Amino acid sequence: MTIPSPHPLPGTDQRATMSRRRFLRIGGAAAITGAAAVAGVAAADRLRRLDEGASATDVAYAPRADVNPTDLILVSVQLTGGLDFLNTVVPLDSGRYRDLRGAGAEDQATLLPLDRQYGFHQSLPTLSQAWADGELAIVHGVGLSNSTLSHFADTDTWARGRLDVGDGTGWLGRSLDALAADVDPLIGVSIGGLSPSMYGPGWGAVALPDDGRLPWSAEFVEENPGIVAAYQGLLGVSGRPGAPMSLAEQVRGSQQLVRDVADTVGGATDLERAAAAMELFEDEDEGEEEGEEPSSERLIGNRLSLVADLINGGLPTRAYHVVHGDFDTHAEQAASFPLLLGDLDQAIASFRTKLGANASRVVIATWTEFGRRPDWNGNGTDHGTAGTQFVLGPSVVGGHHGEPPPMNRFDDEANFLITGDFRDYLGGLTSGVLGVDPNHAAPGTTRPMELIRA
Amino acid sequence: MAIDATPRNAAHLLRRAAWGGRPDEILQVVDVGIEAAVDALLDPSQAPVVGEPVRFGGIEPYSPVEFESWFVRLAATSPTPAIERLAWFWSGHFATGIEKVEFVDLMHRQLVMLRRLGLGRFDDLLKAVTRDAAMNIWLDLNLSTVGNPNENFARELMELFSMGIDNGYTQSDVVNAARALTGYQLTDHEGTGRVVGTTLHAALHDHGLKTLFGETGPFDGDDVVDMITNRRECHEFIARRMWHRYAGTSPAAQVVSTLANAFGARLSIDDLLRTMLTLPQFYDDDVQAGLVSQPLESIVRVVRGFDLPVYDAEALSIEEADETTGPNQMPPWIIESWGETMGQRLASPPNVAGWPHNAAWLDSNRAAGRLVAGIEMGHAVAEYESPALERLWSSIGDGARLTAELMAGMGVVEWTAETESAIAAAAGSHTVDDPYQSLVAAFAVAFTSPEVTLA
């Protein structure tokens, strides 16, 4: 579907040459180059070098002074809807598998063999290569002991990192909060909406649009000085979304957060910076048709690409959150599942390429609210219990972790038995990547998994 | 105990039950009292007749842009805004996404159905939802057949639509309900392939015995709905959902009990809504500060409050509307654009649970989107012909009058000192050189204030 391009309203642009799209692009570009500005690369210097013919990629970013360049960074990839692990990591030569899945069983000949027992779905060549390189952990049978088979209850439980209701904070929010006495909200960045997993005690992480385009660009400031002035007047008001305070305080806080993020990430006042940014991002916009929107599946590529830009830009961020889905394959799974997996796999490949040397600092970890039913329902799979998670990166302890759920013994509701506690997974992940006590992420974790090499 | 019909309570009622009130409407509530005002708000006899998507359902393609413009215009101009607000509540409750349904006219039909039955009996509504073509596609119900029951709809029927997560049903109830609900198939219009509804095919329905909530019988889908809606869990769940979306806070147990009793007696949604809106607790301070306005609600509030001219999607095609765009009519894409910027499109909830609630709308991404949309709306308010336009323009430079005009259009009866000074700062920043920008800035700041961000 083509969405008609909005023409600029009278007054939005007195110079009358700037399309809305261009306006937004400058905003987004400023968001990215703001990171470079923070990194201490003078805008004027970059401009000069661009003028002298340097390519955008030559104008490298130096890391921010207070960022430790060896700190690991966690990229949390939430696979929404419930991943069907049985058709992802497929048992080889298993009559039992074929009995359970019937017409929905993957063709053995198409699988990418991992070892003598399992083969990956054919849409996962990148993950398959990472496995061969010893950089991929396959974590079997992870689930919630109190699963309700509800997407929402189980997603909430995962986001909280605890079985009880708790105080509204999330597993990543608490872990990041433990990193410093005075937390910079940029310590965590959620792409799209703010994931409840990133709700911290008394603060909330930063949420950026899927395309990174914040409004608070230099152009925005130039065109809307009245609003900027008014927002300046709101300084000193505390409050963050997700924090335990009144909604009115949170609204004030979100207004201020827009301003703060703009100052740090967006670089609000430097016209030169915006101009340089436009040049830097000209290449990326090439070939993008007006009005063309990526499918929801393809968005994972955009989201991880933005994360790579932010990491390369030297932000102090230690954890990113992105979502990919929808894996809720009750129907027509045979058609949608290969696309869902393939888009994820390609997005990870592009992400690691774009990261370059920074790939060594990054740990990608998936989580999904549950697996799916052992039985094929004729057209797809219904909600299950135990799920498989993946952890990928050079510092990951590669190989199988935990026990695959038995294929011949199910729970009372004909679902797979859970063999791993989600708290041990989240605790192991955060202690390994962030170096914090696993009990921050998952109070009550008893055996945090050893997923990251010391 | 009668509730004081103060201007604050009157404005609160109109912002929650409808889309916000102008000063004359607020004063009218003050005059007649809360109870009489609720009677008037929930009187369907004045509701405009809205039919099937006649123009849309024919051969012309129907886009989400048209659908949203149609609904926002209806909501903003309707003499019964509370009826439209209730249809919006149900469309969130039975959240259905165009990405999977694909046919916008089916989304239109669904909304018309929810509006028509929305104030009636809940069991009738639930049975109609079970037969709704868009819902059948959305939750795979039309793919659920004897021998191959699909649990998607059966689970969400209990979890999201009628009882609540893990609240009085088991996995076995879900499986048995799925079997009872088999056999619905999409029907098309005279063999054209255009889906218009559903029928129950006996050959595809599972006629065997099912056991649900401890009872055994050859149940069908309507039996499932009857069994569910007879349960106390259902009455309490629907009472909670309505409080959640209209009041915003966690209700006290006694409030839930009162509402569930009122609702359960006749399964009447009218009884439930009327009881809630006349409950003293609905006017408590924590409730008045307890709900974030969803983007579409904010859009309707502004369109209604400032009489913005949305094009008539029932009369004009998009192409025609594009040609007639001018001082008296906004461009056809504008409603969709504002919604997109703030992260809410009428037929595109993020998942089957519907739209986010409260704090989830306040992160830095959403706050930035609200600011951008506020600026765009400010341009529209300053640009298009409306009764408010002259008053607004003439108030520039007079801070007190400008804030009063913005309050009137946004359904607010008092600003905090912080917001008032922020509006004044914005309005004062351009007065000499560019009054137009002053107006836009003041509008955008008011729009992003807690007073207007909160419903």
C-alpha cells in the first residue's frame, strides 16, 4: 500500500523547499551524529574533512571518554508471540518428531546440521555459522514455572524477571541500575516503545523511534524556538516513564527526557552538525522509495542497524532492546515461519558487519514468552510452555546449554516439560555481560547459567 | 449520594465519557447535574445512523486513511459523542489488526457492529463478535474445523474478551471451547470473493460432546458465550476493563463488586457504564489524575474542540478530497498522519491485547511523537477556517485570553502554574515578528502538558 505523502502545511517551512520527509531525516541524522559530537569529534572538523572529499565512513567516531571500550554490550532481542523451537532446532532422524508434527515437520534434507542430533532451520545460515565458530549458545527448555499460556501474562513475567508481581521494575532496568550510583538514562536504549524489562527503580531507560528520528534536530530548533523556550522552562521537574510516581509527574518527566535525549543524542543547537549528518547519511537513504514502508518482519533489520549506529557512535549504553515477530504461528506457519527466521538471521548478519570491530563487544540474546505445542494443529502450532533461547557473540560460551525437553513425556496439558528456569537464564546473562549480581535481574535465581566467558 | 456538579467534575465526565467538552457543554452539565448529564450522554435516540460501508463496500478500494477520517469525523461531530467513545472502547477491547485482516471494509463493518451493540447486552455483543468476519480472520477462527480445532480465538475469548488471564477457566476449557467454536467460514458477496460475513457450516462443526466448566453437552459457540457470560468472573472482568479504560486506576474491591452487580443482573452494558459514571469514586482525585489520553482520543478532542474541518469520507473519495482541500477542508491524509506520528492507528493495535495503557504512552519516543503531532495540529488550528480561528488569532499577544482559548478547545478548566508559564513563554517568543508561530508554539506546549496528555 502506498501512503500518500503528506505535503507540508503552510507555515511548517518558511523556506518552502524542505519536504516533511527531509525534515524528519535531518532529525534522525542529528540523532546519530549527536553521538559523534559526544564522542568529541568536532563537527567543524568533520565538515572540513567531508569538504575535502573524505567518505562518510572515514569520519570515524572516537568513543566517549567515560565509556570503557572493552565493556560488553547486551542486545536483548524479544521474539514476540512464542517461538516454535521444535521447527527451529530440529531433531535429526527422529520418528517421534515426524509423528508430532506430521505435515508441519521440516524436511530433513533442507536442515543445516549442527551436530549428530540437531539441524537448524534452513533460514538460519548466520546462526549456523556462529555455531560452527563456537559463538552461539543454544539454551534449551527455558520457561516459567507459573506459565498461563497467555502471551501477556507470560511476557510480563519475563519482563519482570520474577514470578511475583514485584515493584513494577524490569530485569534489565534493575541490572543497569546496579551499574552506577547515578544512572544516565542512556545506559539503556529501547528501540520502539520502552520495554517494561527496562523499567528501573525511579527511572526509565530511553526509547527511540524505530528509525532513530527524534524531532529535536537543529532544524527543529530553528523552526520552533518558541517550543524550545517553553520546554526549557520545564527544567527541574523530575519523573520518568515507568517510575513509581504520578502520571502528571511522568508527563513532565517525559517532556524533559525528550529534551535531555536531544541534548545528548540529538545535538540540538549546532546547525553544522545537522549539515554534516545529512551528508553522512545520504548514502543510506539512496534507493529508498518515497512512501515505501518495510514490512513488520523487515523492521528487525532497521532496528538492529540503528543499534549498530548507536554503538559505533560511542554511546554509554550497556543494553539495547529490540523486538521481532510476530511468532504467534497458530495458522499458516509453513508460509510465515521461514520469513520470520530468515529476516532475523539476515538482520543479525548485517548488524555484525556494520558493527565491525565493535562486534567483539556485543552479546545478542533472545527471549520469547513461551514455546509452542508439540502437536501440529493442522495449520500451525498453539501456545506451549518451554522455549529455546539463543545467545550469540565472540564472548559467548558456545554449545548446548541445559536439557532439551523430553519428546515422549509431556505435562498434564500435553505440553513440553520445562527443563530450565528463566531466572537462571536472565541472571546468567546479566552477570556475564554486565558484571552485576544475577539477583538484580532475577531475584531468587539459584543457578545462574554460565553463558559468557569470564 | 449526589456528586457535586462542579466545573472540574463536569469537565472530567465529558473528557472520560466522551472526548472532552467545550465551555458551554461543561456549563450545561453543571446546570443539570451529573446524573441527568449521564442520562443524556447515554441516550442512543439521538445517535446518527451509521450503516454498512456503502460507498466503501462496493467496488471502490477503501484505505485506512479513509476509515480513520470517517471515524474521527463521526466522533468529533456526533451529537452523541459518548456512543462513539464507547464504540472506540470496544474496538480496543476486541483489538483487531488490519495487517492480518487486510480488508478495511471489514474493519469498518466491525466498528459499526460494535457501535450498534455496544450499549446493549454483553452476550449479544460477544455472539456478534464471534460471527464477525474481521475477527474470524484475525484469530484464525475460520480455520478451526472439526478434527483440527485452533485454540487462538477460544483462548482470547476467555483471556482477553470475557474472563481475564487465568481467571476461572482451565486449558481443558480452552480446548473444549475451541471444539465448540469450530465451523465458522467466511462468506463472500455473490461469488465475487469480497468477504462480507461468516456462516456456520454444520459439516465443519464438531458436534461431539464437550466438557466446559464442569458441564458436558454438544455445545456450540453460542453455548460457550452463554456459559461464560453467566459467570461472576466475567461480570467482574468486564467491570474491571471498563474501569481500566475510563478511570485508569486500579479499582477498589468494593467498586468492582458494585459494578459487577450492576452489570451481571441483566448483562447490560448500559447499566454498567451508567453505574460507573455516577459512582462517587469515579470523581476521586486519583481517578481524575489517573488516565493518559490515547493519541486517537487526543485527536478527536482537538478536532472537536477547535471544530477542525475533517473531510467527509462518506461523500468524497480521497482523490476528490485532495482536490477540494483548502481553507475549509483539511487534506485527507492529515488524521492518519497525526495518529502515525503519535503511534496509534485506528485499525492497527500492537497485538491482540489492544492498546498500551498509561505510562507506556509516556516514554521518550512517544513524548517526542506527541510533540511533533502537537506542532502539526497547531498549524492546522492556526490555518483552517473554524469558529475558533478568529478568537485565537485575536488573542495572540494577550496571554490570558490565549490560554483561555486553548483551555476551551482542549476541555480543560484549569492549568497548573507550570503549564501556564510554559504556554506564556511559547506564546511570547514570536509575538512581534511572527504571531502565527506564536500560536503554533503555544498550542503545542499546551497539547503536551500533563493537563491535556492526561484524559
